[in-house]
Amino acid sequence: MTASADIHGYTLRRGAPALRQAVELLSSMRFAIALLTVICIASVIGTVLKQHEPATNYINQFGPFWADLFLKLKLNAVYSAWWFLLILAFLVTSTSLCIARNTPKYLADMRTYKENIREQSLKAFHHKAEGDVAGEDPAASAQRIGQQLAAGGWKVRLQERPREGGAGWMVAAKKGSANKIGYIAAHSAIVLVCLGGLLDGDLFVRTMTWLGGKSVYSGGGFISEVKPEHRLSSANPTFRGNLVVSEGSQSSTAILSQSDGILLQDLPFAVELKKFTVDYYSTGMPKLFASDIVIHDFATGEKHPARVEVNHPVSYKGIQIYQSSFDDGGSHVTLRALPMNGSTQSFTVDGTIGGSSPITNGKDKMTLEYTGLRVINVENLTDATSGSATDVRRVDLGHALSQRLGAADKSSTERNLKNVGPSISYKLRDASGQAREYNNYMRPINMGEGVPVFLLGVRDTGADSFRYLRVPADDQDSMDGFIHLLAALHNPAERAQAVQRYVAKVVDPKRPELAEQLTVSATRALDLFAGAGHEASAKGAPLAGLPAVSNFIETAVPPAERERAAEVLLRILNGSLFELDTLARETHGRKPLNEADDSTRQFMTQAVLALSDAPLYPSPLVFELDSFTPVQASVFQVARAPGKNVVYLGATLLILGVFAMLYIRERRLWVWLTPDGASGSHAMMALSSNRKTLEADREFEQLRHRLLAAPAATDGDLKT
């Protein structure tokens, strides 16, 4: 609070000692400052710790003990926690008592001129001076000085004091009294802002829930099936929630998120979404969200068309409708299922975003859940196209952005933002209820590796980042070439035929002993790569891919010969895989690749890496987005916020108060005039200011020279 005010609280004259001590503590400024400090610390926690996340996210990030502690202390919902609202209420009460206690003192101080100050007290001021005024008696000097000060914007009061040797005159003047109003306005602003926060926060919603016998809903299902005890009346005086409306449909129920579930807020009208519009920049970044809506009034039956844009809300019956974001409204998608183990045939499945389809693979039964469709995906491909040395199996499209947080988002390299096309997100849930989430891009993306790749993402939980398998696109920009090669790799007969072709190509027919040795080596290499060997990984699954080849070399080849053996074995493996690819293409009626082309070498290099990582892919099927019919949905934020105007008033008072305290200096001036000789008078002058500045020194010197008609003094004389 203010430095000039008393930091102690209001003391009751009556009542029990405990009550008087409690009132004194509650109304003291030290208590208000302590509460403000606690609120600042809680706000920092609410900023650093992500709010309203699922409980599993906190468990995965902090562990069961700390996650349970955070949830019990409501640190996952700081601003709606009971203790935060309680502290806020105490801060409002404490600051209000401080204002009520100090405001009368400030107002009284603003009205008084303090003309009764003793003449001896003037000698104790920092700015003081004395001088003789010739040719004027004290009364005439007082009138002249008062008129000069009034002309300069001072408020003046003259006081005549009887004394021996002639009456003396006290000229008391003040300027900048509005500085005190600044203190009152600034402290009142704190109260108003906190009150606005309480009015628009969860306090009223919880009160309405408690008084109305409502309870938080934590289940699932359709909104229309939620029982009335989880719904708030449309007469609720304050709320803030989300309203999701698909194109061509309407909704009249907002969702209010709570720390342990949701509440449904019925609106006095329904919002119908006619059309949702998104405009994009040339890079693919969205630049405009707009919704053409029709508001259906339940009371009158009237229809009110309107357009909602970002930063341009629509107000109806005291409820603000904001354009918050957009979502999928139930788009229709067609997915193509491709086998990842060579044991099944490809097939297509139709579905709707938000729905699910049963998938049967022999005895295995899974449920395919369509979770999301993104038509536009803008990614920063700077690292991908710069040619820097990176792990070819690593993908992190948001790497550059994740390295820099906050508003100071600066980079030493130019960003290459591009729209990489649509993507589909889905979950595969097994019979036990366990599910993994997948995210696959529809089109191949050029990641700077020479050949475009399809990105097949997977993660075990929502708190994890997606891990991507990079599948090279064939000469027809599809995954079919790789899928055919993968199926051939799992076919022992086709592996044997590919080895025969490779041996026949590289070995002279006149040397059958070399052909036999190479056949054994090539067969061994392909079997290891396909996972047909006897080695097992740490998880118990057959060891396959390049790790299997590396494990064979480390266990079967002496250390001195490993480098040479690895070089020979990889050359044999690459040659055999190329023949296997040629055989797979012929089987499916496709033209074989030209071994001499750079594009063929790039494809095979990426294919070898993808084949090596494919056994780690946790699903026997990958679902490729084949076609889609998008249906947009608008996400509106609807709010009835009576505290908004209170906060605006508080912000205005805060600006005025801070301006008054910083730029308005309170000054008080006294000139004591006594008779001196036959027609002259002696003057004693003093100036007080709430801030000691060079400007106050200069002002006092100017007043001294003008009022006392004394010669200008040096800077050192101002303190005499």
C-alpha cells in the first residue's frame, strides 16, 4: 500500500481482545501485502503448471506422489481453487478496510491548508528561506503573495495572527492535492479488479451449484442424455463456457469445465452455424476464422443472423459470443488399411470423425476410433530442406519452434512454413480396452532425404510425442511399392527367389563354388533382416532389421574382421533387397526400378531403414487416408460476465491512480510575514513536497525570487 499511510489496521474500541486483534490484522496494510504476495506466487504456479490437464498427464510427468499432491491442493486448477478464491476474498476485505480507514484522512488532508502551523516549525523544512520585503506591511505583502500564487494555480488561504509589535500574516498555499486521489483510486482499483474476478470466476457457479442442488458430471455420452442435476439454469448470472456447433446444426448448451468434470449451461437461445470460413496465408497458416450464425430466441421465436470473427464477438441478451477456435464437425473419411506384416490383404473402411468401426483380424478383434481430421497442416520444414546432417529416422516437424518459448520467438535461420496436406488421427483399441493413438499424413513429404516419405506416427499416451516411421514413396507417390516389398520380405519363397536372382547376377556361372557360398550368405542376411533368425530382442520378439544383422556380426565374427564383414554383408543385403523389390513389382504388374538411377538408390536407402524399423511398429495394419468429405464445426466461447464492467472501471481507476501518483506532485507552501521597521515586513518561507527532486529545488528557487523579491541564489544556497 502507500508509504505515507499507517501500516497498522483499524483498532476497535469495544469487543473481545481476540476480535479486536483480528480486525486490526485484517485491516492492516501488511496483511493485504502478504495476501497479494501469496496471490502472485499462486499465479506463477498457475502459469508454469499446465491447468485443467487430465490426471494421467500429471502422473506421467511428475509421478504418482507429486501428481496426487497437486490434485489435492488443486494446483491443476489454481484460479478456481477454493483457497485461491478465499485469499482473493480476504484481499478484497482487507484492502476495502484499508481504504475505509485511510480515505477520511486523505480527504481531510486535501481540504485543509494547514495554516495553523507554528512559525518555528518552518525552520525545520528542507526548503526554507528568509528575506525582507521593503515598502510593504505584512497585510499588503500577504495579499500580493496570495494573488501571485493564485495566478500560478495554487490554492491560497490567508490567516492573520495577533502578536506583540503588530499582527502577523500566514500565507498557506497548496498544489497537487489530487495526488492523494491517486492513492485512493489505485487501491480502489485493486478491490474492483478482485471483485470482478470473483463475479466472473467459479465462485458464483459453485454457489449456484450448491444452492440449486446441482453436481458435476464426469461421465460420457450425448449432451441430451445428461440429467437435469448437472445442468445450470439459463438465469445463471455469470458463466463462461464453450459451445461447439457443426455446420448445418444448432446448439443451446454450453460446457463449463470444472476441476473434476463438467457442468452444462442452458442458454436462452440456440446458435445455428450456417457456414464456417477459414482464410489462409500463402504459407497455409490461417489468418481469419469467421462463422455465419443465426441466433434463435426461445422466448420470442425471432431469428437474428450475425457474423462472429476473432476479436469481433456478438452480444445477445447480455451474453457475449466469441470465436474461440474450430474443430471437426463429423467429417466423412475413407481409409485404406495396409498390412505391416505381410499376413493380411488391404481393404477400405468408411467412418465418421468421432465414431468407430470394429476391425477383425482372425481371432484378434480391435476397434478403430476416428479421432481427428486435419485438412491443413502447416509445418516448419527449414531443417528438413537445409541439408543438415540429422538422423534419417528422426522426425520432429516442430523442432525449431519447441526450442524457443514465449513472445520472444526469434530464430537465426529463416523459417520454411509449408502446408504438407491433410492428416488423419485414429486409435486402435484392443479387446482389453488398451489403445494407442496414430497420426498419418495423407501425402508424402520431402524431408530433405532425396525421396518423399509418408509419416506414420504413433504414441502410447496423450502425454507422449508422436514417433514417426518414414515410409518412402514409390514412383507413383504411394506406399504400395514399400508395402509390396515388405510383404515379399516376409515370404520365404520370395526371399529365396530373390537370392537366386542376386547370385546369378553377380557370380560367374563358371565358378559354382562361389555361387553356393554367396547363396548361403545372402540367405542368411535376408533371413536375419526379415526376423526369421533365432535371435530374440529384449522384449522377446524376434530380432529383425539392421539390429539383427549387427547382433550377428558381433557374435559370429572376430573383432578384427567385423568392419570388413559388415561392409560385405550390407552390400549383399542391399543387392538382395533390390532383387526382392524387383520381384515384388513384377508380381504386382509394375515396372521394375532402374538400378543406375539416383532416385532408385535414394528409394532403396530409405526403404532399408523403413524395413528395419517396421517390426517396431505396434500395429499389424496402417490406415492411410484415401478420401474425405470435411464437415467444419465452430467452437464458440459464450460468457455472461457482469464483472467485466467492474474490471474495466477498476482498470480505468488504476490508470488514473498511477498517473496521479507518478506525475502529480503534492506541494505545500507557507510564507510567514511579520512587521519590520516603519513600512517593511520580514518574510519566512518554507516548501514541502511529497518527493524530493531537482524540479522541487528549481520551483522553490523561482518562488523565492518572485515572492520575496530576493536575488537568485546558487544551488548551494537553496539548503541554507
